[in-house]
Amino acid sequence: MEAERVELLSVVEDHYGGVVVSLENQEPVDSELFSSILEASMNNWKQQRKKGVWLKLPILHSNIVHTAVKAGFKYHHAEPAYLMLVRWIPETPDTFSANASHRVGVA
């Protein structure tokens, strides 16, 4: 019997031992399928001892926000075209940077 190959999310590794997942160039996905892919990906990242996961969800993927939150992701920030969610994997306090809340201009 052949083992079923499980799809994993594509990532870019960050400079802090974490990964960034961007679904910007992906077609919309069913929330149940995304849940399975996310679970397999999280297990893979835990085995690799990754720290933080940044999940960038364009508006086109708003149907899977609830799925990500159920998997332990929290809101980090939002822009008009996307929502950024984060999840800290280790059993230590997270070191995610806070989102900028102010912009200063010089005339």
C-alpha cells in the first residue's frame, strides 16, 4: 500500500527561524482542504523546529480566515488587500514584532 502524499504550503524562510506563507498567487481553496494542508504544514514546521509562521491572506482567500484562527493563528495586521496572521510554534513567549501603528512624515 502506497502512502498518500500530503501537500504542504509553500514558504519563504525568514531571518529569525520562521516561515512566511503567502497565498497571493494561489487560486482560492476550500476551507476543509486548507485545514488539512495547514495541519500537515504545521507538523512539518514543528519537526523542523521553526519558530513563527506568518500567513498572508489576500481578500480572495477570506473564506479560510476562520480555519487559520481555529488552528491557532492570531491577527497581526490588516491592509486593504490582505490580512496577516501569525502563529508562534515553540512553548516560549513569542517574539513577533508589533505592527507599526503610526507613520511620521517630514515636510
